[in-house]
Amino acid sequence: MNTPMVQPSPMLFFETANAYQRTAALKAAVELGVFTAIGNRGATALEVAARCQAAERGIRILCDYLTIVGFLIKVKEGEAYSLTPDSALFLDQSSRAYLGGSLDFLLSSTLTTPFENLAASVRAGGAASPEESTVVPEHPVWVKFARAMMPLMAMPAQQMVEIVPVSPNSPLRVLDIAAGHGLFGISFAQKYPKAEIVAQDWPAILEVAKQNAASMGVGNRYSTLPGSAFDVDFGIGYDLVLLTNFLHHFDPETNEKLLRKTHSALKTGGRAITLEFVPNEDRVSPPGAAMFALMMLGTTPRGDAYTFAELDSMFRIAGFSPSEVHDVPAGVSRILISPKS
């Protein structure tokens, strides 16, 4: 039986070349408050236009585009729009899981400029110039990250607390390396009343983390350790060390140096808890994790999206026992638990 030939199509080329319009449409909708204007009851283009103080024609064309790409549903014989479940949860400002503010970081010029000439990074094998690297000391983009990305990390933080077994009645010392917004350490403090958190990061970023800890009711058990993760003295005696979305910025040798330091900071039987984009061994699946390697190519000198085997090897070289890996439900990251030998 002959297999039918699939005709070549230029659609992938055109969809990719025009993908900037998809980003621009989402950004415009968030800026105008379109998803919030539609809300849980739906709305016509005229109603949305009035609520957003925009032209009806502009809103109609924008909402039709957002329907085509999957953010909206067109109802009532094409006269009104409603939110998809994802848009209702993540893009309506009345939702506690609202993610629109994260665009301030995700679409910042620090992250987008390197991709205007990605070929230069490909030739160099990393960020084409020091100005395009996000890992220079005290880079201001990480303050923006800390302020904008906390809602996006709320679910992974809660899932980490559930995945990592901890005795509820014992004292718990937690070191949160490159804490950023601080939500991962804060989540452990909220669940475990005897938990003491030490957050390490650059001073300006730690101000954001301290504000979050105070507002979430754990400020009295939240201390800070300002400076570079590679230079500051962590101290010793920690039960857990958190490494969330950090190792992907560096080459394996640099990570191994940090992990040896982490190993020394842990108690015997303590654990390093890592959240990372972890592609499969084929490096092309799952898409969300595997694609992240391109972001590291454009914005860091030697960063990468590491496979589980690569991460486990780094930890073993640093003195840890074999790691175990857990998927994060409804996310693109995985959690590694690496016990101290």
C-alpha cells in the first residue's frame, strides 16, 4: 500500500516569520486590559472598546486575532467574545494567578535585543557581547524579574513544597540561592512554622524578597545574605538548599564549583532542591524545556538547558548521591532532589 505524499507547505515559514505579531497582540491586549474587560460574562467588541477606551474596529480586529491563536472564544454568532479557561485564570486581572505583569520581564529589551542578531550568538556559541549577557554582577534585569515573575512561580513553589518530604515538627533551615522574589523559600516558611529561611542574592533583589516575605507573614523568619552566590560564605548546617532556575545560566564546570559549595553548606542527610528546564535526552522534547536552550544561547556566555543526566553528573561530581527527578504538573520545569552523601 502506497503512503500518500504530503505536499510541502510554506505555512510554517510564514507563521514563524510573522510570530512577532502574536507577541505584539498579546502585549497590546494586556496593556489595554482586554481580557479583564471581557471577564467571566463575555462582551461584544463595542462593549470591550468602551471599557478599554479604544476604537471598536481596533478591538474587533485584535479580538478576532486572539480568537484565532487561542486566547479567546467567539460566541453568539460572532458578535461577542469570551475567555478560554487559560485566559480567565492567567490574563484576567481579577484572578489571583494573573500573569500579565510578567511581560515586563519576558519582553524586556535585555531579553529581546540579543535575538535581533541571533546569528552572532550562534557564531560565538553564546551571548555575542558582554552587554547582552544577563549574568554580569547585579544586572538590573533581575530586580525586574523579582517584581514581575512571582505570580508565574506561585504554582511551582507550592508543588515543590508538596514534593519535598519534610518533618513538620522539626526545625528546618533553608538556604535559597539566587532567591529573586523569594517565593520558594517563603513557601517553605508558610507551610512549616519552624522553618528559618536564608535568602541569598544581590542587595537590590533581596529588598524585593524581604518585602514579599513580610507581606506573606514570614518576615520574622526570613534573613538575607547579600552578594554573589559564588563568593559569599553560605555558612553550614542547612537542611535544604534551593537552586531554582539558576544552574542553566552557567557552564557545567561553574555549576560544579557552586554545587561543591552547596554540598559543604548542607547537613549530613541534607538535600539540594533544584528547579530547572530539563529536556529529554533527545534535546528536542518536551518543547517548552528544550526550547529554553535558545534563550541561554542568546543571553548568557555558556548557559544551557541541561538534561537530567547532565545535571545528575554535576551533582555527583560535587559529592552528592544520585538525584531523583519529579515532573511539575502543568509546567515545563522539573524538580531534582539531590541528597548529600
